[in-house]
Amino acid sequence: MDWLGKLLDMVTGGLPSAAAGLCPDHLKRRWLARLGDANPFASISANHDLVRATRLAWIEAALEVLDEARQRAWDPEWRGAAADIERFETEARERLLDARDLALDRRREPVASPIDAHVDAIVNGVPEFVAPGRDPGLGDAVTAAFPGVLAALAGWPPESVPAVFGRIAAAGLPMPGQGPNRAFGELVFAAFAEILKDPKSYPQAREAFYIAMDKLARDLGEATLASVRGLDARFEATLTRLDALSLMREGAARHLALLPGIDAKLDEVLRRVAHLESVPLDALRGILAEMGEGGQGADAAEIERRLRAKAAEFKALTDRLNRLSNDDPEVARLRTRAAAALQAGRFVEADGHLASAEARDLAGLDDLEELARRKRLSAAESRAERAAAAMLRPNPDAYREAAAHYAEASRIAAPADAAIARGYAHRQGLALRMLGEEFGRNTALREAIEQFRSLVGSSDRATDSLDWAAIQNNLGNALQTLGQRESGTERLQQAVDAYRAALEERTRERVPLSWAATQNNLATALQTLGQRESGTERLQQAVDAYRAALEEYTRERVPLDWAATQNNLGNALSTLGQRESGTERLQQAADAYRAALEEYTRERVPLGWAATQNNLGNALWKLGQRESGTERLQQAVDAYRAALQERTRERVPLDWAMSLGNQGGALATLAEGRGDPALAQSALDQIRTAWETFEAAGHEPYAAFYAAEVERVSAILQRLQPA
């Protein structure tokens, strides 16, 4: 599709629904034919601001290609040309940034530029998109011309430009998540649409630039609307009331939202995390792009949580790389370059630099004994940092790669320092545990358990008691995760034993926050055991452990950890209250949930807030069933309603079904107390929807629960209906 077709799509995408309904496909085709005769781009081609905008769009797309090329320079296919790729990329980027500054400065007239060949292509309506398998020379003029234009900008002979740049432009850039690659021409139009939508995304520009871009958008919109005159009177009448600038902005936003890649909400998340964590935006974009199956279907709030966790790892890693000293200045330089590559989100390049540093150290192991020892440890250090860099890429292959790197780091370090080698082996276990936890790989969890058990057996508790305790704690975590996925209680009991062993050394006096973390872990394992066993002993132990954790997990010190523990305490108390008579435990559970909501706010953690609202609703519903009156039941209904504001069907369908069904159960109890058959019918409809949703998802336990609820509420409705 050429730029005229894209322009028409933008305009029609910005139409209000009433006007869009009057523009069927046959009218749109006639409109496009009119645009071909009265090309809006050609009609304003003398406008210097069109030149600025199209140049700027080309530059932004070119910078994306440069980013990708620099990262691929260390792929096996291109590694032999890596030096030339990096040199050309550096020079081309400098010229592009100069050209961008010129395009943004409206005080200076745009002088002739090699980029202008692509402006001519736009004005003349040259197609920008080529179907897979077609020769780009047949149509995609902008993409095909890219290497030559870039060479002219950088002052290089076209034949000297490394082939990777043209290859990337033609094949397209991979987008985060699902969807096809976007070729260079597609990237240019997307950047052009972004400029029309929000020119203020360039804070370095002056007000005159913003005004000029708004005028350009208005002129393009008005010229496009003018082309439809005389085709359909009713449709034309709806257009007279529209503002062309608003139409173009709305249409550009819609066009961008439909593209594969980072949507507006995720871009907002990226920028917020970059600001809060002081991590470069490019690094976070690289992490997001690597998220793979871990990011599919994930809510923006969950993605933000993961990004912030990775941001902390990123800062620790780059800080280490910039601080590490080495007798060999070349090793130090390679590590600094690795840190710079990570800052730009180029993980493959960073790994290449660290691999080179490791190889250089290993090549010197025949030196004098002490020097050889230092080189061995330095090589192990570089290998371990390769593992840490791999852990920044949240996908299963990267985590498995990290575990292998840590194992090799341990092997390299072992002859020089057994304690350092053991530390790398511990990190290997942690990488395996995270692989198992985050991606459902039970085999990896079993490997982690064996790794931690081996380390416990080989560690000297007397000389390094806190390290021994940390391994026991991590062993408990791996056992608990696997135990939650398996039937029975053996793994969970083993987890409890590991946590209790850890607490023998992780005392409150020595390491208060680590003690609290292990108490919280112990409580979670006991709570799961208590839910699977009859009686209340385990649940009471869980409550005691959560309360112990809260002695150090205070709201002032760690507000979100405090809130999470309050929520967990509420869950344990709620389960305990359902097994006991009376209302005291359930009231305590409601109090714990309300405390958690003081820090688990909707703005800060929307889905965590919604989950706690749902839990609060459950406690209040049970209280309402045991107390006279309807106040508690109404509070439960309100809590579920709050949860459903964030637990939407589109966002988290099973959580939505759960809160909807639970609210239905509370409404049914309320209807029974009031003698209200209409309310009971509404409650039954909600519960039936929840049951059908879980049934369709194949979630047998919840499907069975809501099927029983359907029977219960059907009986209530039958009793309430007049004979």
C-alpha cells in the first residue's frame, strides 16, 4: 500500500462512528481513486514542513535499523564484519542526529539532503510495502534505496556499506510480541504518523515546530477530505462538522495502535520505569522485546512489575561491569563496551564483548601462578556476567543459557577459589529456579532442587552460616513451587523443613529482613499444607509466621512487602475462619485485607488491588452468611464490584469470571435475606457465566465450585418465586 492509501486509512480511522458508518468499502475505493488524481502530498510538496516531517520520519526509522544492525554485528553470520559494522553505524548515527537537529529547527531552511529522494517517492505515490517473496526493486523504492541514502549521508562509497544494513531494511525489524516484521518503508510511515499525532514527543524542538506540524496535519486532512466532495451527499454532510487536525490526530493514533509492536500503554510503562529506576529506555525496550512467552497475554501492570525487577538486575550488572578492575586494559575495555551495549539494549553485542574478555583471560593461564589465578577468576567473572546479562532477557532459552554460563563460571573458578566457585553454582540454581517458576518448567525446578541440595551438603555451616541459610531458603522456594503444582504434601513438608533450617541461622537479630522473608516463605508453605490437610494446626502456624514477618516487614520500611504479607495473612485467616465457628477470624481477615489496600492502591498495583478487593469480598461474604442483617453482604458486593473495575473480561478473563461468580454468590445470599427473586435471578446469571467460563477453559476445580453454586442459587430462586 502506498502512502496515499495509508493517508486515507488514517483519515477514515479518525472518523466518528456515525460518519464511518456512511463510508462503505465501495465509497472508500472511489475516494482513493480521487486521491490519486489530487495527491495531497503533491499539492503541498513545496511546503518545507512536509520536507521536515518526512525527513524526520526517515531518520527515526533509520536509527531503528542502526540499532538492530549494531546488535546483530555479533551474530555468527556477521561477526567477521563486526568492526566495519560498528564503524559505519557510529558515523551514520552521528550524521543522522545532525540531520534530525536540522529538521527540528524551523529557524533554518532545510538544505538539500540525500534523504529527499524518499520525499519524491512519497509525492509520486510509490508503493511502500512489498509482499513477502517479492523483489523489493519492483516497488518498495524507499526500502530499496535505504543503503545508498545512508551511504551518502555517512560519506561512504555505497559498495563499502556492510550488507547487514540493507538486509535488515528489506527483511524488516522484529516487533515485540506477535506480528510480522515491519520493513523500512513501514517504519518510515509509522514515524510520520507519530509526528502528526504528537509533535511534542520531541521536547528538544521549539514551539514553532509544533505549530508547523499541526498545520501540516491539518492541511493533509483538509486536502484528503476535499477529495471526497461530490461522491456522496450524506457522507459529505457529516464531514462539514469535523475538525481536520483532530481527525488526523485520532486517525494517526488508531493507525499506530493497530501496528504490531509496543502499544501506547506499554510505552507509558517503559517511560515510567525508565524514570523511576534511572535505566535507559533502550535497555528496557530490549528487555521487553526479549520477554517472549512470559509477556504474552500479560497485563501492563504485570509487565511493569517484571521490568522493574529486571531494572534492578540491570543496574547491578552495569555497575559491576564499570567498576571491575583488571590488570589487562583490553579486558577492562571490553567490559566497559559490554556495559555500553547493555545500556542500548544490545544484548548479543554485550555477550560478544564479555566472551572476548573471558577468552583473553583464559589465553593467559600459562603465566606465573598468581597471575594465572587472577586471570582465571577474571575469566570466571566475565562468564558470570554473561549469565547475568542473559537473565535480563526474560524468556526460557535465555534463563537456560544463564544457568549454563553460571555452571561454566563455577568450573573455571574452582581451581582458584572454591568459595567463589560455590557462589556461581548457587546462582546456577537460582537461574534454574526462576526458569521453573516463571515459565512452568518443572524439570528445571527439579534440577534446582538437586543443585541446592548438593550445595547444602558441600557447604561448611560453621564457617559460612548465612550462605548455608540462603541456600536452604532457596531450596525451600524451589520445593514449595513444585509442591504447589503437584498433588500430595511431601514437597511442601520438605519446603517447611528447609525454611526452618534456614531460620536457625537467619535470626532476627543477625539479618532482620532476611529473617522476615524466610518467615513469609514458611508461612506460605504452611498455608498451602493447611489447605490440603484437615484441621487448623497448619493454618494457625501460617498465621503465626505471617505475623512474625510483619514485625520486621513494617509499612514504613517496606510498604509493598508489608501489604503483600497483610494480604497473605488475610488469606490464611479467612481459610481458618471458614473451618472454625464464629466470626472473629473472618473479621481479622477483613481487617488484614483493608490494611493491605492502604498500600496496594489501584494506581500503584491495579491487579494486586483488585485481587485484594476480591479477597476482602470473600471474607465479608462469609461474615454476612454468619451474621444477621445485610450490611456485610452489601459490603462484599461492593468489594467485588471494585475488583471487577480492573479484572475485566478482556484483560484477565478467569479472574474476571471468579470475581463475577463470587459477587453472584453474595448477591444470592442477599436476595435470600431480602426475599428478592429478581436479584436472585441476576445472581444466578452471573454465577452461570462464571461456571461456563471456567468450563470452557478446562479449569475443573473452579468449574465444579461454580456448578455447585448454580445448584444452590437455583434452589434459592425456586423458593423465592411465587407458587
